[in-house]
Amino acid sequence: MLVSNNSGPRFSPYGDEDRTEAATGGPADRRWVAPTAADPLNARIMLPGSKSLTNRELVLSALADAPSLLRRPLHSRDTRLMVEALRSLGVDIEEVDGDGAFGPDLLITPPDELTGSVSIDCGLAGTVMRFVPPLAALALGPVAFDGDESARRRPMRTTVEALRALGVDVNDDGRGTLPFSLWGRGAIRGGELAIDASASSQFVSGLLLAAPRFEEGIVLRHTGEHLPSMPHIEMTVQCLADRGVRVDSPEPGVWVVEPAPIAGLDVTIEPDLSNAAPFLGAALIAGGTVTVDGWPARTTQVGADLTHLLPHFGATVRHDADGAVTVDGGEGLRGGRAISGVTLDLSTGGELAPALVALAALAAGPSTITGIGHLRGHETDRLAALTAEITALGGAIRELEDGLALEPATLTGGPWRAYEDHRMATAGAMIGLVVEGVEVDDITTTAKTLPEFPELWQGLLA
Ligand SMILES: O=C(O)C1=C[C@@H](OP(=O)(O)O)[C@@H](O)[C@H](O)C1
Ligand SMILES: C=C(OP(=O)(O)O)C(=O)O
């Protein structure tokens, strides 16, 4: 397929006015010039806990019938927002000594009754805005939800309509986004419910997590055409199973949860395998090896797919006997080893897309990555953002209805806007390994799921 990189005006999620400002860089303390890799890598890293697992276990611990201990939880903006949301609803969450690797463990004691009359800040966290409302509807009293300016662009209609269909009073302005408020009555009857979750799997996960506490449980049916991120729904089902709640799926797109107690749990959170993507991808770009320690032997995290996705780009992947995964990128781009173009359907793992698109932008052949149309509703419109930033560096990329198409091109350095999106910032860092002068306008966006990113990235190159 022929792709042109200069086909008329492009949408900018910042709007035209802000483009000049952003192109000159964000606030000085947030700007970050991506370090280039002079030599092939020989790095070994430990990654902090999974955002998706930490926030699921926090929600389930809040609804459980006994205390839970989360070992090695993630401490990041998204998990802090979840902790604060649950605390405000009456959940006791205490930081206790852990093994010290990545901050304290969390001891969570659920209240007898969740309490309302609170406002919840969702920040930009999809897991907070989609998982907390069904739980908050079990509280007594009003609960208001809002978030960052950019969070007000993320799809929320399915949560709002689902709660109404379950008999919850919801006040909103009809736009299907934050802000909105609900009036919890201390209980939800539950039963049959049809929703369209094509914009986000998190609509399904949020309802399933709270459903064991509904009087009649739930029979949840997805009616839309596509359902993205299925592994994240499987993760939800597994987390419930680990706490004694059975979820049946009699047919694809239907889940049945019986009312049941949710058990307290002592659980160790796995490292975040989606956040492994830029680090493992770095081996393909700079060459050499990157090893991620503590790779779980069995997991529901979609990041585990990296071990068979990265070989499509030309990487060699090894599962080491000590539970580590090593990616070998050979001589790397500077040593003459090319990255292969790919044709990928990423509908199950959209969250890996920014890192894989960064690899595709450096590839020697054309790439087509599809199944990711719903990324337009992520932290930013990721398809527009990747297109704008890669184009600005001289890349050849264009948007498809549900994905991106890239052609080989020589990239040159320049500003790289993060659009408040952690994965945009890390995609810029990847390209900057071999393209001198890529300046990310706001590296602090990585605090959403990996506040340690700048130090870990520097350590990769040490
Ligand atoms: O449930 C979760 O923890 C997530 C589900 C996915 O959301 P979408 O289905 O909206 O892509 C994923 O992209 C997001 O990063 C985390
Ligand atoms: C889409 C993402 O986040 P969220 O949980 O906010 O949806 C992501 O981390 O890539």
C-alpha cells in the first residue's frame, strides 16, 4: 500500500492554537531530551507492579468480606487516584512495610458500609472512571465524578446508561462523558443487562467487579460489534475467581456472575508487562539485550504477548530459567540490523500499540497495525497523536479507520508532544534512542503508570 505523509491538514488533539506552544516545549521542568544509545544495550531491569492488576485488587479488596494485603502494588498516579477514591468511600487503606523494591505494601480493610456524599477525582485513569461508579452505587448518598480536562473527552456513556438501567439515579449533561454524579442507595438489584462495550473493555470489567455484591448478581451481554482488549476482561474474571467468585461465560460476549461473598486475599502484584514494551523494544532499536526480571510464568496480562509480537519485528526472545525474559536485538539499527515492518491486528492489546508503532516508524518495511480504532478514546486520541508526532519527525504514517499504516522513512529530531499520555512519552523515548534531539514536552506524564520511567530508561543505557 502506498502511503503519503503530507496529505493535507491533520487533526491535532491539542487544537491549532496550542500547537505552536507545544512545539516550543512544555514547562522547562517537564521537558526531556531523549537520550540516544551510543552502544548496544546490556540491561537487566525490574518493573513495578501492574496498573491493571493493582486497581482491580484495590476494588475487589474494598468490596471483600475480610481484609486484603497487596504486596508489591504499583504506586503511580492511577493507583493513587484509586486509593483516594476508595478511601473517600470509607475504605481503610494503610501503607505497610513491604520488601522495599517499589514502595510499601497496602493493607485494605473494607468498611461495613460504603459511604457516599463525596467527590471523586478520576484524573485521567480509565480504571478509576469505569471501575469506581458501579462500586460507588453500592454506597449510601451522592457521589460526584470528574477528572482532568482531557478525561472529559473519554467515553463514559456506557457506564452512565448501565447504571441507569440498573436503577441507579445518575445526573449528567447528556454528553456521555465526565463529569456526572450518582445517588447510591446502598444496594443494587442487578439481573440482566445489555451494554455496548465497543469503546472500552473497562465498561465490562467495572460491572463484573461489583456484580457479586448485586442482590441478583448480573447477566451481562455486550451488544456492540467489536469488543477490544479481551485479555483485560479475562484478567477481571481471573481476579474474581481468585477471590472465590465464579464468572461463567456461556457464549462470547456474555458473562454471568452469581451474588457471592468476595474473599479477602493476600496477593502479590505481577510486574507491569505492558510497561515492559518500550524497554524490550529498545533492544531492537539500539541492539544488544534487555532482560526483564520477574516475568510471570502464567499471567492474564496482555503484555505477555510481547514475547511473540517482538519477533515479528525481528527480535529474538528468550525465556530464561530464572523467570526472566530477554529480548536480543542483535547489532541494532546503528549496527545495520533492520527492524522488519509488520502486519498486526492489535485488538486484544491496544495498550501495546504506541510502543509497537514507534518500532514500525523505524522499520525498513511498511507496517499496518489494525484493531485499534478505540484508541481514539484513550488518554488522548492516540491515532491522531502518533500520526502528528511521527509525521513531524519526517515519518510516513497515516490513519486508517481502525488503525495506522506506516512506510519506511528517515526520521530527524525535534519536539515530541506527549498529550498527557504516558505511552506517547515512552514512544518518543524509543524513537529518540537512534534519532538525535527528540524532545518530549512532558516526561512527567509517565507518572500515570511508571513514575520511575526517566531513571529506569537512563539505567537501560548505563
Ligand atoms: O481494564 C484495564 O485495566 C485496561 C483495559 C484496556 O482498556 P480499553 O479496553 O479501553 O482499551 C487497556 O487499554 C487499559 O490500559 C487498561
Ligand atoms: C489506555 C490506558 O489507560 P487507562 O487505564 O486510563 O484506560 C493505557 O494505560 O494505555
